[in-house]
Amino acid sequence: MPVSKTPAGPRGHPDAQPRRSTRRLNYTDLTLSECQVLLESRDIGRIGWNAGGGPQILPVSYACVGDLIVFRTSPFGVLSELVRPSQVVLEVDELDPARHTGWSVIVHGRAQAVASPALLTHLWTVDGAEPWAGGVRNVFIGITAERVTGRSFGDLRSSRTQGVPG
């Protein structure tokens, strides 16, 4: 079989044209209170920051406690870098690929170790802050939100059935 010297287009065929979606994605910006409701309705998100070894994005189980978003981590893992004040983002979302609907909330903020003895005592009893990962996870990191944004997208009626405030 002869090998073509023509660069292959999309889908591997030399003559293939790029596919353009005819579907328009409709989205709605969420209010701060809608974002807060959605953040409090979940307990898993992804945290991103510029770690010592480069950008990192990792899943965390979290809880909203007053003005903080908190999670527990190991004193020895990469997340333990966040004991020192660090700029982070936390993304929480719900997506329905079959319906092309969903929502996403992004929290921009500052993470650091929780140091208050009274707050630490309380955090050991909070639902949602229990890590999925095994091992010793006794370091509490708190995120203070500086900016919170969110969007719902797709058919809003379908999104509302997934828990998006309407």
C-alpha cells in the first residue's frame, strides 16, 4: 500500500475537512448566591495551583464551612505545599454529556493551612471534609474565596433538573 506524502487532515484522511459543529452552546452566568448553593451541594472538586514542580490540578473532597472551603491532606504529599499561602482555583461542576448540559463554578482564592485551634477542633466533625484517599490526612487547608464565577450551559430546563438553580 503506497504511503501518502500529503499531510493527513482531521480524522486521518488527507482530503478530510475539519468538522464544524452546528450546535450553539447557550450558557447563562450564575449569580454569586447560585454559585454558593452549587458549591455547598457537592463535596468533590479539582484544585489547581502553580506547584513547585509546575502547574498541578488534583481532585479533592471539600466542605464549605462559614467563609472557608476546606479539605484535608497528607503532610507529605504535593497538596501539603498549600500550607503556605498560595493562590489557587477550585472548580466544581456537573456535566451531562448526553444532553450537553451542565454547570461549572470556579473559585479563585487563597489557600493556606488552618491554624485556629477552635476551628480545627470543629473541622474534625464536618461532613464532606473526609478525604477519599487513604493514609494520614491530618492537615486542613482552607481556601478563602476572592472571586467566584459560574455558568450553566445547554438547555436550562434540563440543567435545572440537575440541580442548577433557576
